[in-house]
Amino acid sequence: MRELRHSGSVTVHAAAEALYDLVSDVTRTGEWSPVCATCWWDEGASGQVGDWFTGRNVTPARTWETRSQVVAADRGREFGFVVGGSLVRWGFTFAPVDGGTELTEEWEFLPAGQAFFAERYGDAADEQIDERTRAAHEGIPLTLAAIKRIAESG
């Protein structure tokens, strides 16, 4: 399996706890994600570790839904979730810096996800994985810029 991970960071003039509250509210994801148009929690879920939510993703080529499980929920420090429970990990970390918080978004295509793609796409798996990798590389700076704009606009 290849190691497929990427991250980006931005300084936001906001407290880490306020940023955490923003990004951990997955129902707002459509406000900043270039792919995920909307998310909703499973009944009874509130963003704690183990909770599940569904996201609807939209690109010019297709629309699809994914189920994700929260794997990190430490207010002001880290919020993370894994698509499909084992396929792709997305997360945000928060670190205090002069004038605000360094917000980092991280993406990792996990070994189980790569195996799933190999099984599902066969010979086209590498192409499909490369497409998802490009989307993460392009999407992370767009997402961070949008979160910064939202957080700093009050």
C-alpha cells in the first residue's frame, strides 16, 4: 500500500474552541467544502467519538453519499472522522499562535480504503485513487480559506 496523506494549514484570527465548534458541526460542512454539499448526523448523534453522519458529495461528474464515523472529538484540539469507518481519514487540528489559531486540515487514504478501491475498481484502482488524491490536494486549501473567511467574518 502507498502512503497517501496530505495536509495544509492557515492562521485564523479566532480561538481554537470557536474553530472547533465551527468545523465539528458537520451540518455546516457545505459552507466550506468544495465537494461535500451537505451533511447530517445520525439520530441521537452530537459529534462525539463513535457517532456517525452522512455526507452528500457533488462534483460535475457525479453525486454520491458517504457515511463517516467521528474518531477524534477533543474541543479546541482535534476533530476527525473516517469515511466508511476505515477508508479515508479527514481531520482538523487547532494550535494556538500569536493572533489566533493555526488550523490544519489533514487527509489520509487509509490502507483499508486502498484495498477497497483495488477490489471495487480493479485495474482502474490506481487512477481512481489518484483522482481522490488530487481532489484532496486541491480541496484542502480551498476549504481552509473558506473556514478562515467564515470564522473571521463573525
